Amino acid sequence: MKKSNFYYLTETFHSIEHFFIVKITLSRIYTNVKIMGKRPHLFYGKIKLTIAISLFFFQLITAHAFAHVNVSINIAKPEHHLANVQLDFEQVAIEKVNFYLPSWRTGKYQTLNLANGIREFTARDSQGNILNWHKIDKDTWQVTGTKNKKIHLSYQVYANELAKRTRHIDDSHAFLDSSAVVMYSKESRYLKHVVQLTVPKAWRSFSGLASGENNHQFIAKNYDQLVDSPIETGINEHHKFRHEERDYELVIWGEGNYDSSKMLKDLQVLVKQSKHIWQDYPFKRYVFMVHATSGAKGATEHVNSTIIQRLRFKFSSRKDYLGFITTAAHEFVHTWNVKQYRPQGVVPYDYQQENYSNLLWLVEGSTSYLQYQLLLRGNLMTADEFLSALAKRITAHIHKPGQASQSVAQASFDAWISEGGDYGNNHSVNIYSEGFFASWLLDFSILDKTALAKSYRNVHNQLYQQHRLPLSYNEDDVQGILKHTTGENYQDWWQKNIHGTAKTDFGPLLAKAGLEMSYAKGEDTKSNESLKAWTGIKTRNSAHGVTISSVEKNSPAWQAGLTMDDIIVAVNGLRIVDKDLSNRLTDFKAQQTITVTFFRRDKLKMANVKLVAIAKNKLKITPIAKASVEQKAFFKAWTGVNFPEKK
Ligand SMILES: [Zn+2]
């Protein structure tokens, strides 16, 4: 579907107040012109014309302001994952109307089969007469005979996909992302939506949307706001806090080992810290929704809310809690980065097809980078914890051969068809992890060029100040901000690091901040004690045996021709049952050759794998012994916290 000019129009003139501002401004201009004595009549004529145009918009907007779509969602039998949806649309002047369900949802740049849960679709006019309809593609219902009629749609939705964060209904709750539940038409997209839920007794409903006339009614300014404001209704725990005249809510569904008072305290810290980057908050109310459950983990950002899913017993230990609060920080950063400013190509959202951009690495990877800024500066994560998270990211990067084949710009464009696993690791990069490194490089480059006066935080501040919706930004805009911030041209850098596959040398980068990488605490990394034999194979649990999930490109197993889904049955003629092959490998040394017996599509095969040595210990990033004053200052400017002295 073409991006509508009406989008820009409604965003610019989105309320009647704007009209009065325009009108007052015009009368001021007229008064000023009269005072200046500069041929007021000519100006007056022009102003009369402008007022006439404004009046036209006024009529358009007032009609627009009162027109709305009624959405009724009835969850009478939640145990069967079903909802009955009824939609009432305003009268239209056209003979046929296309009603769409989006083919993706915001926050996940992949097409989804959202329309597959729709059954028992009917269309009627306001007298109850049946209107004919047929599907013209998988997501589009075309209703005919609609001229000068109000349209009433009704259909059933099957909602049983918790982990996709699209729609889930059971006997204890419902999570509804409207892109998976509510249809729209081109004519209705920019109209107000009034959503009325009918839910079992004792359920409580929450959303980032404004509340309506009762506890289960919500009002959306338009369809875009509706689909970017999921609804959580059910049996849940609810908490509130207030900061700088804004309301924050925490809604938790499910049981688990979480401590909601600690969560609440730390979420307040994230809120306070974010202001230091963006200067203000683009909302009046924000809702943190948490699912403590089984079989679902992950999170999605929305315009003034987020949904965070975690395994129910993954909240309590320090490691697990850090996981939770890091995710919360990531999603909260998105409140600005993507919900307030986002790349051209993703503005406005086109819900029916892929929205292409070379900059999704900046949307996701920079969010992963900035999350640590909130955590470190708010003392929610120690410097040591940050350095071990960084070491983990570098380790994953080193074992990702795909970085030589795909740039972050290409990965952004192809996010819609990206794959994980073996293929993803060996031949592609990920916008989150590699986008993190691109952001880190930019941050250090800015700190360097401005003698620590500016950082990558300033770039995001400027994206927010200059490119807020309904505007967007492109690659030239980002380079323009970089030039403005540092006084230097970033064209070559951009070509090399964003469109190219330049290798990062982490040693000199870390040295700037007085840090170094090593695999063993002060030990000789060349000694045998600190090395182990390595194949390059990763395995997974399978009923069939030790199944290969991935083989790192150019590793010994790759050279020997082993590949994913091969089932290893023996090493050197002896059966292997442990899923962890590396346990067996401890009996071997680097340079030894082992014979691997495996099944490939039921056929027994053999391969000789010549083992190589890799470090036994995990990569560590530690402060150097005698860091200079400059290095310590660099660390402080980068992280906001004091340099951690060597222990
Ligand atoms: Zn994200």
C-alpha cells in the first residue's frame, strides 16, 4: 500500500488546537504588517486565502475528530484461546473497501502470518444486511456494496502464540497486540479507535492507551497508536510510581521468583537516567508489562509501553536479574530510538509489506549499546559486570565468520529475511550484535575527536531533536550530525564500517580506556594448561543422539566436511552419548586427529578431524596495571563511572 500523504497531514494538523494556533499566528502577522505599514491589503488578500485553506482543513479535521471506529473484543471463553471481535466503521462513499490485518507487527522486522487466526468473518451494513466479501490476498478482505453505508465487521480470533508477543488468550489473561487482532482500512487508519473489552470477572485491563469510560475501555488516537499499544488483561499484579509529573506502571502476569519492589525501584533509575540523553520524556504515562511464564522469553518495545517475557524462575539470581533489568533498559531506550525517531523507509509504517532500511543496525544495535549507558550511570550494573558483558560480546563476534560476508547496512536491509543458526553465524551478521560494535566504534571516535566533550549520546539527542516523527532520518542525516558533532567528515568511515566489512581491532580500542583483553588471569596464554582441543562443533539435544547444531566456518570440523544435523555416534570407535562433545575432547590434545562416526540422513559415515588449540578460559577484559590519567578520564567519559582499579 502506498504511504499516504494524509498521514503527514493528520500528523501536522492532528488537533483543532493546531488550527487555532495557525489562525492566531496569521492574525499576528496581519497586525505586524499593518504596524510596519507595508501594503497591508496585498498581504491581507494572501492571508484571506490562507485562512480559507485553513478553514477547509478545519472542516476536514473536525469531521476527522468526531469520526471514530468502535472496536469490541469479547473474551467470553478464554480457555479455548478465542475472542469475538466486532468493528463498526463510519459511512464510506466508495463501492468497495479493503480491510487489512497487518502482515507484521512493530518491533519485529519479519513478516508473520497474523491473518491465519481469523475465522467466521462477516460484513453487514447498519441495517444488518449482509455485505458480500472475498479475500484478495492472505491479509486482505474486500467488502463490496459499501457506498454510503456504515460497515459492521465481525470475526473470531484464535490467540495462542504467547512467545511471539502478538496475541495470547488463556484462562488467566490475554495479551493483545492489535496488529494481530484488529483490522483496518485506508479510510479508517487515521481515525480515533474506541476499544471495549468484555472479559471474565476479576480480570483487570492495562495498556499505554488512554482509558475510556470504564475499566475495560481504551481510546487510541488512530490505528497506528492502537497497534503500538498492546493490552494486557487478566489476573495480574499492578504497581505505580510517579516521576517528573509522569505516571509509570508495572503490570506483572504470572508467578515466578521476582521481587516487584526491587524492580520498581530500579525501573525508576532507568527512567531518571534516560533524561540525561534525550532531555525530556515523549509521553505522559508509561507501562512496563512483564510476563513471568514458561515457554516464552524476549521483549518488544511500544510507543509508551513494553512487554517483557521471562522464564518465571529467571528473576532472582544476580545473573538472572541483570538479564531482566538489561532487557528493561533496552526496551526503554527504544521509547526514543525507533518510537520517536526512525529511519526513512520505516516512516510511516507500511503494515502490509516489508519496510526497507539500511539503518536497522542503528535502531537495534545502538539500543543494545545505549542500554549500558542507563545501567552503568544508574549504578544498576557495576563496571566489572559491564566488562564481562563486553567480553562475551567480543567472544561471540570472534566466532562469527559471517562478519566477513555481510555489512551491517546489508544486514539491516535483509533483516526481513534474516536467519539465525548455522547459516546466520557463518554467512551473515546480526543487526543487534554487530550494530552494537558499530555504535561502540562511533562512540570512541567521537570521544576522541572532541577531547571527551561529546559522545554517541549526543548523536541520539540530535536525532531526537531534529528528526522526530512524522519526520525520519537517512544515512546522510546521521553523517551530518556526526560532522556537526566532531567537525570531521564521516563519509569514508561510513563506507568502511557500515557498508563495508572492516575488521575491528579490539586491543587498541580497549587500550584507550585503560583496558586489556586476556584469556587467563596473568598466565602465559601459550602454555598447555591454558589451551584446549577444539573442533568448531556445537551440538544440541535430540532424541536421535548427539546432533550438530552448527559448525564454525573454517574450523577443523568444517575442514573435515561435518555439517549441521549430522548425528555423531562415536569418537575413535567408541560410542558417544553425552550431548556435550567437548567433555570427550578433554582427553585429546591439539594437533591430534580424531575419527568421528556419524549418521547423515540415516547413512553411516566417518570423518577425520584434526583438532586445533583454543584458549581454555573465557575471554576477560580487565584494567591495565598502570593506567594513565588520560585513560582513566576516557573510561569515565565513556561509561560515566570511575575507572575500576586493577585488583
Ligand atoms: Zn530492540
